[in-house]
Amino acid sequence: MDVFEEQKFYPNEKTPIKEHYSGSFDSVFLSFIPFFKIDEGRLDKSSFQRVHQITYPQFKSANPDLNLPENISADIYTNDNPDYPSDDEIRQYGSPVKWSEVRAGVGFESLAEIDKALGTTIGHYRAVFSRQDLADRLLQYAEDSRTFLPQEGTFDVFSKISILKAFRSLGKTLLIVRDEFLDKKTTIDITALTEEEFCKTIDFKDYYIHDADEELLFAIDWDDFFFLIAASSATLEAVLASGSFEGFHCDESTKTYWELGDDELAAGLATEAAGTSRA
């Protein structure tokens, strides 16, 4: 499949990542959105996670224009958090922290456990896959080490800067940016853009960035704490040579729920089904 012709820039959960991009690229790298620390001498922020859970009355009070029922039974999360650093503050006073450092600091067995912990903190999983034990350990580590959790489903400022440098290292000047629902397509000339200008140009819901020659694609999806880098093998290795992106190469079986894997997913679904049948 030609992802540009069909405008399907991100794989679904059932299709292996490399298979999805095979008509356009032969290599894909799954890159983690980094954690970060803040120079506390320059900035005082008290919340180490942007997304947090709120009650339904709080949600209803914050949305008076919506025709909402009196009560519902649901977990509600918001990313409206003034105690979490803004993108400008992160760019000016922050420094990225690798997942490998966090894994060692928390004592997780794998990087997949970081992703499970992060997903649990935002209510991403169905109950059978949720890992509150991992989430609690990660949140405690964040507080103890003064390390901020990344935000999901958007390119962070450190990754944006690395993306800009990647295109420039390949001699690219014209980029195409598309939003989540492909309602907007913007052409950007990065020749004279500063890092700050580029970070502000890429909006919160801009999910797909590629060059006009369609040789390098960056793609992210809703709720993901990672993004995909797709290119030819030679181009991808040139981009990764900078060391700016942490993650792993997708193999023939890697899917977007890489942290679970097919066996773990099947076992969880079977457990869920068995519980439903007994209810």
C-alpha cells in the first residue's frame, strides 16, 4: 500500500507496522516520547503528569455549555493542568530523560513496562490490561526524582527539534504537515525557521510530518507515548545516526500495541471474556 496515495499514515492495531508501510518504506523505527526534567532554579512546577483524573461534577462544571446528564459512571481525564510545564517552558528550561534511564531508576524489567505504566496513568487500557502496580511505581519515581512524565498523542518539543534537525540533515526544505483527521494539510518551508518557530508551527493535533519528496515520515496516534519514523533503510540509519531518537526497529511482527504482544493480548481478552460469561 502507498500510504501517501491512500492517505493512511498510521497502521491499525491488527496490521504489523512494517507491513502497513511496505508499499512506501522498507524500514520503521518506533521512537519513544522522552521524559524530562526542569531546571527548578528557573521554574517551579508541582505536577509531574499533565493528564489527571477528575470527577464527573468537576467535568460538568467546567463544561456548562454541554447538555450533560446529571450523573454518569465513567473515568474522566483532563490535560488541563497549569501545574505542568508548558511547551515553551519545557523548551527553555527542560532537558530530556531517556526511557532506559527511567527503566533503570524504577527497576522495571523492560521498556514495555514503562509503556504499560504510562498507558494506565491516562486510563488507556481496558481493566484486564491495566497495570496500576506499574503506574504507582512510575508515579512515585517521578515524584522522588523530579522527573516529568511525557504527554501522549502529540509530538513533544524535544522530538520536534530532533525532527527538524533530521529533515535538515537530509537537505530537505519543504515539509508537509497533516492533522489527525486529515482536515488540514500545510506546507512548511523550514529553510529559515528557528527551533522555537518550528515547535510552535507543529500544532497539538498535527499527527503526520513528511518531506515534499515523501522520503521520510513521522507519524503519531491518539494515546501513544511513542511515534513512528518510516523511511528507506539508508535514510532511516542516517537519521538515527544522530542519536536523537530512542526506541527500536520494528520487525515483521511489531504492532502498535507492541508493549502487550499477541500472546498477552489474547490471554487478557480470554480472561475478560470468561469474566463476562460468568456475570
